[in-house]
Amino acid sequence: MKIDEFHKAIARGEISPLYYFHGDEPYLMERAVKRLMEFVVAPDFRDFNLDVFYGNECKGDEVASVAQTLPMFAERRMVLVKRAGDLSQAALEILASCIADPPPTTCLVFVGEKLDQRKKFFLEMKKKGELVECKRPYENQLGAFIREEARGLGKRVELAAADMLVYLVGNNLGELTTQLEKVALFVGQRETISVEDVRGIVSDTKVESVFDLTNALGERDLGKALRSLATILRDGEAPLMLLAMIARHFRQLWRVRDLMAQKTPQQDMSRLSGVNPYFLKGVMAQARNFTAAELRKVFENLYATDLALKGGGAKRPALTVERLVMDVCGIGPK
């Protein structure tokens, strides 16, 4: 089940006794669980009918026992297991028996990044419950996400303003939503959010530091890049999220460089590259700083850094990203 299918089912009042939310977008999972909770457990009775466990701390029999408990003063209770990917094999085996015959008065919910549908637990979950995929949207879907979120805030977003928000923030949905809410508060009673509104508000946040870093890398200004990186890491930005932003920026540089080589008119270049016209001249200037061979080397370094961060080989992630920054600024002849 896709996340949009889940929300449609909830809107129809169709509640399954079992859910396993999985995917690479925590914001979508958090929002889905929150909405499900609103339908299943009334706020006044959550002290009695809501239990939260963590997969790295709980045992299977603990969760199963609570799931079998009848709700108090309500029709249903909710049992939520966060970090379900950390459940032990023994816990999964116990819970597989529980979900094979789910209690009708309990909504048992698991949240984890990945799943293995070969295991008995997930086979039973697929039969009796719902596996809900919370996948991070592709870049060309982010504009629609922003416009939908803006409608929920009673606002309309100019297309260029949505593009700029994505350019500044990237594909982190939680951060996109937070920044959009700030802009909506800034415009007050005005219905339309403009490019100037986004630029004025988002530039005052830590997002601007990421923007400064990617620009510094494009300009091959090592000093500026290292200063921006230090600020970002000090503010607690996750290295993997930062890596995604850098990769996104260099994909745009490579695309713009190709279009420039083809002598594409500037009025068409923005549309074909996905770069907001507001930023196009700056991106074109940065694209001239790299040859095609140098850009290939940048992506080799990005790939190696990604493997190091995800594979646990980077004992000090901050230093791994710092090394990447130095490599990108130093690629090619001095």
C-alpha cells in the first residue's frame, strides 16, 4: 500500500488492526502514524489506550501481551512499536504468532525503515494487515507536495516560489514543511507566497548555510566551504542529508554544463535543467568551473562518501564529509 492509498482508506474510515510503515521518508511515517492515532485513540484516553515500545529495547512477549489487553473506556487501543527494524529475530517470531490472529480491539502499528518479506512475520503481516510504503518523493514531485501543504495552510504558492524552496531546502519533507509554515506566518493574511517571501524567510535559517556550502563548492572556494560546513554540522544537520543536498547541486551543475555545451538558449535552460531562473546565472558560472572529467570525479567521491557513511566505515562522519569538501574544491589542476 502506498502512503496516499493509506490516507484515502483512513478518510473512508477503514482502519486495519495491523500496520507496518516502512521507507526512507520519516516525515511521511510520522504524519501517517499521527493521523492514525487521531482516528484510533481519543486524546482524553491515550493514557489508558496508547502504549509505545522501541524495537531495540522491548521483547516480543511484552508487545504481544499489551496488544491482547482490552481497551479501557473505548472501542480500541493502539500499540505502537518504533524502530521496528531493531526487533530481534526471537521477538519477530513471537509477534508473528500474535499478528496471525490479531486482536480485534487493538491497532498494532510498527514503524521501521526496511522489511524482509521472506520472514514469517512479514508474510503474516501482509496477509492480515497493511505494509505501508513511505517513499521519499522524486525531485519532480516536490512542487506538488509543497502546493498541497500550502493549501492546508490556506495559501497558494507561486511555481517559482515552490522551486526556490526546493532549491534552498532540498527533498527533506520535514524541513520543507517547517520552512513553508514559517513563510506562511510571514505573509499573514496575504493568500499568495512569492519568490521574495521564500528568499526573505528561508535565508534566515540554517538552510541558508547549506545553500552557502553548495555555492562555495560550486565556486571551489575551500575556505568558505569549510566554514559553512562547520556551521551546518554544529547545528546538528545529518551528514547523509547534507550529502544528498551536495549531490543534488552537482547534478544541476552537470546538467547546466551539458546544456551550455549544446548552446541551449537561457530561456529554455531553466526549464530543461530544473534550475529556478532566479539562480540560473549563478549556476551557469559555477558549471564553468568544472570540466566533464572533474564532474565525474566529484560523483565518484560522492558515491564513496555515501558508502562510507552508510556502511559504518566512517568512524567520524564529520571528518568524512570534510574530506569530501576538500576533494571537491581541490579536484583538477591547481
